[in-house]
Amino acid sequence: MIKSVGLKLMAVAVIVLLSSVVCQAREWERLGAEKLREKGNQIEIGLAGSATAYSALKFGVQNGPIHIKRMIAYSELGIPYEFDIEAYIKPGEFSPSVDISNPEIVLDRITLIYYTKKRVDILVYGMTSPEKAD
């Protein structure tokens, strides 16, 4: 009897914990994609879903590796924000997320400074700021 009550309490605690985690979960949204040319070094990528503030960005790559050196993010007002990334991304993998320090900035486009030895497809993902995630 005591054992079954303990198990029921533990089950209720796990359900409450999981429901609070799920409520706070935010998902990555695909914002853009571009084909990068072989031995290129810079590309501008327009972001879909403008008029949304993002708290973080990350990059995925297909067809080959890429070394991203820096990102310049432009607000919808044209103000540039520079981020040194230094990320080496293998095909099918993602970069570490890039925290955007001011979640009130609505991004319009980004410029990536990169190096690659072959043509690759780069994917850009964004996570909305917590205030806008509802």
C-alpha cells in the first residue's frame, strides 16, 4: 500500500515536471537557406519571418563542411551587429547557437563571412525571444 502511494506520488511529480518543461520549450524556426559557392568568403542571406525578434541563431550545413568566421546581423532599421563565431560545421551538423544579446532587435538579414572548399548549402535557424514565444 505504501509502495503504491509512493509510486503514484512519484508519477505525479514527474508529470508536473515534464509539463513545466514542455511549456517553456521553444523550437528552432528555419529562416533562410543559401547555396554557397566554392571558395567564396561572404554571402548575404535574407531572413524569412521578419518583424519577429529572435534571441538566438544557428546554422546547419549540407553537402560539405564550412568554417564560419563571423556574422553580421542587420536590424530592420539597417543597424549592423557583429558576432565573431569561429564555427567549423560538418555536413548534417549544426553550429553552436549564437546568442543575440538584445532580444528586442528584429533582424532583416545577415551576412556570413566563411570559408569552404566546395559548394555547400547553408541553413539558418532562429529561436524567438521568450517574450514573443507565446
